[in-house]
Amino acid sequence: MNSDAMTRGLLFLSLVVTGVPGNTAVICAFLSVVYHEGRLSPADAIVLHLTSANLMVVCIRCLLEVLATFEIHNVFDDTGCKAVIFVYRSSRSLSIWLTFLLSAYQCLSVAPPGSRWAAARALLAQYLAFVFLALWLINTSMSAAPLLFAVGARNDSRLLQNGINVEFCFLSFPSKLSRDANGAAQVGRDVVPMALMATASLVLLAFLYRHSRQVKGLRGGGARQGPSAERRAAVTVVTLVTLYLLFYGVDNGLWVYTLTMHQTLGSSLISDLRIFFSSLYAAVSPIVIVVSNRKVNKQARHVLAVFNNVGTWGVENSVQFLNMSGETL
């Protein structure tokens, strides 16, 4: 294995090691909340759905890339390429739109009671399951191109015509027009929620800033208060949006660069960088959620305590077993 393949494999392995346990821990924490409290708030339901999509991104794309790179198991034949790229693109775009949905809902949550925005928030919460279903249908339908054009990598010069090199697979389009049209649709699908979530976050920050100044004026500069639930939620949303704009901004910039090339790149470096940066959001976002969400943080501590007790029990029984074995001998 050459050094480039080793570096590539280690980078994707770092995403797997970070993203799989992190997203799994958040999902288990929310499921524990559902078990103890019987329900989730709409915002927590969105975060749970977002975390599930992120886990799919890391498992489907990064984990399989690691297994193939280190020649442990390769699923990237024609059928495997179609399935992996389709599921990856669907879950990736679903993650983007769920991040926008979270920022929009949090923006509506600070609206004054009785206003039209508060009514819109209540309506969104009431039909949240239908919103999830609509996002799944829209994003899967817009990710159908790999089912038609993805093939396993092979020595075929025709794949270099109007194709996109993604290391173990090629997206071989019938014409340059179809490749550019598909690429433009992918960029639009990312840029639209990017602009919307940035706008929602700016509105949210402006409202909270004005509200904090009003509260400070009413208190007359009294004792400093701890951060409110709204402020913690705002910080969480803005942090997630910032990470999105950073990582997916690089991803889309590299994607546009790929589309401007007149000939298919012989190296998969650009595609690897795109996948790495887009998957980096899925791997890092659980850290933000665990740190900022008190429910998740509390349940995560309970889980760690359980693992610690199980580990202590196992060590004590192992020592006891060894002592008994020694006495028998």
C-alpha cells in the first residue's frame, strides 16, 4: 500500500472512530429520554433525526471506504457503487436540510406568544413527522443519479469521458450536459438550505441580542444571570450552522471545481477531499450536541456510569476467578 492510500485510509478511519461512537451515543441518549419521559420535544426530535442521518453518512461512506482502502472488504462493484453513493448522497443532503429545519424551528421558538410566527411553530411541531417524510422523499429523489450512472472502477477509457472519479467508483454520465445538470442540481440543493439557515441564524441572534439588552435594562445591571435555555439553544444552532457553512462550503467549492474540468480527473484526490469535509460535519456535530444539550449530557453520563460499573464488576469477578483458580492449583 502506497503512502497516499495509507493517509487516505487513516483520515477516513479518524472520522469513523469519532463519528460512529459520537452519533451512536447521542441516539442512545435520546432513546433513553424517550424511555424515561415518554416523549421528545420537537427540537430534540429534529436533532435525533439529524444524528441518525449523520450516522448513516459516516457508516455508509467512511467505514466502507476504510474497509476497501485497507483491503479488508471491498463492496464497490457496480451494484455496491450504486447503493453506497445513493445512500450517502441521500443521507448527506438529509443532514443538510435537517440542520436548516433545526435552525428555522429554533428561530420560530423565540417568537412572542400569540404572534403568527408562534402559530407557525406550533403548526410545524404538529406536522413534524410529515415534514420528515417530505424531506426523505425529496432528497432521495434528487439523489437518484448514482442508481443510473455509478459503476465500479475499471480500466475503461470510456469512463474518463463525462465521468467523475470517486476512487473505487465512477459516475459515468452519457453526456457533458447531463453531468453538468446533475452537478448544478446538487449545488442548488446545498446552497438553498445554506442561505436559509444562515438567514434564520442571523435573525435568531439579532432577536436574542435585543432581548438580552432589554432584560439587562429592566434589571438595572443587577447580578449576572446564567445562560438561559433559549441562549444555549441559540449557541448550539449557530455552532452547527457555522460548522455546516465551513465544511460544506469547502465541499461545494471542490464540487464546482470538478464540474469545470473538461476531462475526468485521473486522480480521486478532489472527490476524497469533498467526501472528507462533508463527512467531517457528521463526525464533529455530535460533540457540539453532547456539550450543549443538557438532556443528552445527563444521559451520556448515566451511560458512562453504567459502563464503568460493568467494567468494575467484570474486573472484580475476573480477579476472584483467578484467585479461585490459584487456590485450586
